[in-house]
Amino acid sequence: MIQYGIPYMGSKNAIAENIVNALPPGGKILDACCVGGAVLMALAMSLKYDKVVGNDLNSATIKLLDAVLINKGQIEYEHPEPCSRNDFYLSLQKIENGNFSVQDCVHKFCGSFGNSGKNYLYGNEIEEYKILAEKMLAARTLAERRRYFGKFVKLCRSGGLINDVQQLKRLQELEGLERLERLERLERLERLDCKSLFDIDYSEFDIVYFDIPYKGTAKYDFEFDYGRFYDLFSSLKIPAFLSEYDAPFECVSEFEKTQLLGMNSKSTTKEKLFFNGSREQYKELMGANYDQKAEQTCLL
């Protein structure tokens, strides 16, 4: 499975292709709330659009996506330095002050628990183990990796965590620090903007897709005016689509999304795609790509 976008709370990675398949083809499409960039990347990699533009109010997200998708070479992928607790909270402070680097954005989203950008990834009791594990896997030279491996095994044995080196296999997963896959076909991605949804000139686009903060879910970095957004969504003169659990618009498709809640638990939710027109208008836009099964599922 292709990894779309950066790790992010509420990422659409698992259903990004489904969403793109449910959108009509067009010339220029705007992902107006591109957050972690999953749908943005899927749009750019599809052959349905001539140009793709991303926008998000979170400046740290835009800076990181720019480094991953457009102005590449700013991030160390092969030998990343581990993000310590101090690194993480220092980066959060710098982002809040508006004077931050791409690496600060990496710390915020890849060094946080659940990729929420709020709390540090590792608990106090396992932080030292995890940092050493990262170093023994990503150090620049074989000699360094061996040295950190020795320190890791010694620490685990002294702490009673493991008695056999074979048990190291259970510690191979490094949550939230996956390598971002560099993909082709991203030349369709024209630019990334950092604007409020209410300040965008939508007239330059043929289609717009919104992934707003869902009602009743975890708080984001800013308050969202749902009433004002619904007025905007219904007034747009171009086809507009919205991902949500529920909204006062025409539902045109539905997707099941599974989320991991912990080491041994997960939950499945149903996310819907809403349209600012009628179902008949949606059918006309989709043409031969219209999915009858998706209609029936959404009507249930």
C-alpha cells in the first residue's frame, strides 16, 4: 500500500484513493484543507487533473509538505536524528512563535503521540530505549549502529526489559517515524498556499475538496466556524466536495476507515463525502465513472 502524505492526526491515507475515485475529473482542483497531504498526493498522482493546488491554514503543515513534495532535499531521510523530548517541545515553542524550520515541523508531526502535534511520542519510562533503538537503526556508519546496538542491549538487560537478543524483534516498530515515500507524478502539484478558507479565490478552480475538522472530534490548533463554512460551501459556483461524518448536504459516497487506538485495539468509522449540488448533478459530473454501489451505500 502506498503511504500518502505525512503522519497526521485524522490522516486520510487509508481512504485517499477511494476519495479521489469518488471525485469527478477536471482541469484544476483545490484541496482546500490539505492537512497531512494524503488526499493532495493522491490527487496529484492520479491522471484525472491537469493541476493540483494545496492549501491549509496550518503554516507548519504547509512548510513540511513543501519540503516533502515540492522543494525537496530539505529533510534527512536516510539518517534522521532522533527527536528527543527537549527537541520536541522546543520545536513546538518555535512554531508557536512563528520562527521555525522544516526540522521543527518534522519534530511536531513525526515526534508526537498519534501524530497529534501536541504530546511527545514516548513516555518517560521508554524514551531512552526508543532513542537508542532509532540510533542503532539510522546512524550514518555501520560502526555507529553496532555501538548503539550494544548500548541498547545493555540498557534492556540492566532494566529487565529483555533477557534474550531475539526479543529485539518485538521492538522493531518505531511509531510515527515512518520514511516518507518519494513518489512520481507529483509534477501536477502546482503550489501550496496558507490561507483561510474564507480568503481563497475559488474562481480559478474547476473543483474544490474540503477536509475540515470534524464536528465532535479532538480539538485542532484553531476554532472552526461551521455555520460560516456551510454558507460558503453551499454558495460556491463550482463543484465542491466535503469529507465529514455528517453534514447538511447531499451524500454521494461513504468509506470505512479503521484507526489504531493502541497496541491491541482499533476502531472502524464510516466517513462520508458530501456534494454542494444534487445527486443528478453529481451523476452528470461523474459520467462513466459513476459508482452505483456507492450511491446505495450512502443512502443506507
